[in-house]
Amino acid sequence: MRIDPFGVEIWMNEFENHCAYNLAETCVASLDIGELLELAGRNDDVMDDLRAMKMTYGAIEGSDRLRDAISTLYQHQQRHNIVVTHGAIGANALVHETVVEPGDHVIAIRPTYQQHYSIPESYGATVDILHLRPENGFLPDMAELASLIRPETRLIAFANPNNPTGALMEHDLLQEVIALARPHGSWILCDEVYRGTNHQGDGFAPAIADLYERGISVGGMSKTFSLAGLRLGWIAANPDLIAAVSIHRDYNTISVGMLDDYFAAMALESKDRILERSHRITRGNIEILADWVAGEPDISWVRPRAGTTALLKYNFDMPSRDFCVRLLEETGVMFTPGSALHIEGWLRIGYANDPRILTEGLARVSTFLAHLRDHRDRNR
């Protein structure tokens, strides 16, 4: 089976361990174990649990404790609606493997995580792309989606909140997508790994699994909950879909790690304190970024409404990869080029790192932009 190289993951693997200021990072600033234990109020007794824990296989679907904790993130999902996976990336892959067959028709809303168009293409599906545009606030055009959907459309796939734009599809717009999908029995896969990071309110957009009987929600511990090192995600959907996914999952997972399951459950049982920290970081840092964009004449954007990333439009005649490589070499600052996301002419910035890293990194980018501007103006 041939599959296209995974652009953003190749980029991250090539450069993220060689930068001083990682503004390509997409997770809310990662917690260390000590911080997690403090937020969970478990500093004194956690070692008693760990000493008694046998390092065997865990519960196949994920422990009851963990799945119960995950279900609290939803309105209508219970333990039997949840299966635990090796990260959200494993959840997405399992959904595509389960739902999509050769000859199927899939609609992917792009830009998005590359899994949602490259995996179904690799299975022999016909994939139509609905392109998000800045003039629409990077929200999908419903008339265009209606023109793409067919009676045989098997799956509509997108991320909400969107990676990389930070656009947010709220309840009414999600219902419009459902109204298009339901007459054809189409599944909707919503990659909700950034759910919980809205810049207003409690942070949570509606979950597609709560809104639609054929809605499939994917989540994980990496982004909102700052625990990418656990490598733990999940699928929330109707029990028939969970049963079908589990058949495929038996061939590549068995169970997630006992420690991953344990710490993820602990974190989700303390989610209010972790979310408070995440919102403090993301909502404070987006203001730092907004002020910086306002002061840079060669940078523009559509301000994100959720998530941890933004797309920046730059006013220089150079490919985005060349821009990012040169930026890294000259300043130590790492962005992600739009070309890695199939949206050339843009840069992705992750703004949910430590505020000091963001502030110092942006100052270095400003110096870099000033040099580019001076060179451009001298050569006009």
C-alpha cells in the first residue's frame, strides 16, 4: 500500500530537536509529572499505586476508570461509547481503516491533519477536498460542501477546532454539515484533539458524537491536556462503530500502556484544574501574538478562535519552507511551513508554549522580518 509522505511530521522530526524557540509546537505547554501530581492532589500516595501495579497488559478497551473519565467530556457518551487508542493519531487511523474501503467517496476539509486525506487515498477511496479560505474565516462553505456530497459519500472528515487555522465550527454550522450527511448515511469524523481550547467560555465546542448518530469524535491527552508523552487518545461513537473499530484495533494495539491509562485517568479526574491552566496559557498567549501581528507590516492573519495554532500570511516572495529553514538557521526560531500542510504562502505558528518562549521567539522573528524587508526594499 502506497501512502504520501506525512509532510508536517517529517518537518517536525527533521528540525524540532534543533531549535532554541519551538514555535511549531502544537501542544499546550507540556506538564511534567510533578506538575500533574500537584494539580491532581496526588503527591503523597501515588507511589503506593505504582509499586503495586503489575506491568502486564491493561484492559483491552481501556480501563473502566479511564473510559468513565473520558465520558465526562461529552453530553451523551458513556463508557460503552469509548475505546482507548494509541494517541489521537491512532484513533484517526483506526477510524479510516474501519470505515473506508476501495472505491468509497470521502470529503476532507483542508487544511487539516494529513491523515484525513492521505489515509483514505491510500485505501483506494476517491477523496474530494473542500478548501478553507481566509475570506470565509477559514470556515467551510456549505454550498460548496453540498456540491461535493454524493449519495455514495462514505465519510466527511475534518478537525474542529481546526488545525492549523484555529477556526471554530460551532453548533449551528455543525448541524448544517449533519443535515447534508444524514440523507446519505455518511459518517462524519471530527478530529477534536484541540477541543477544550476555545478562547471564550468553558473552552468546549459541541462534540460531533453528541450531535449525530453517525458522528465519530476523536480526542486525546496531547493538546488541551498537555500530556503528549502519554500517547493516549480515544474514539467516541455509537456502540456499533466502536465494535467495528475494535475488530481492527485487536490487530495493532491490544491495550495501551498501564502507566498511560493510569495517568490519563488521573488527569481527566482533575480536568478542571488542568483546563484552567491551559486556558490561562492559550488565552494569554493569543493576546501576545495578536499584538505582535498588529505591529508587523508584512504579516497578516485570520485570528484564531480556538486551538493552539494560527496561520500567518507573509509578504515576501519566497517558498514557505525556505522561509522557515532560513528563520531557524538565523534565529533559532521554528515555525512550520505551509507547504508541509498543503497551503503554500502561509506559516503555522504554535502559540501555546511558555509565554517567555513565545515573547522572546517573536522578538527574534521581528528582527528577521526587518532584515528581509530591508533587503526587499533595497532591491525594488
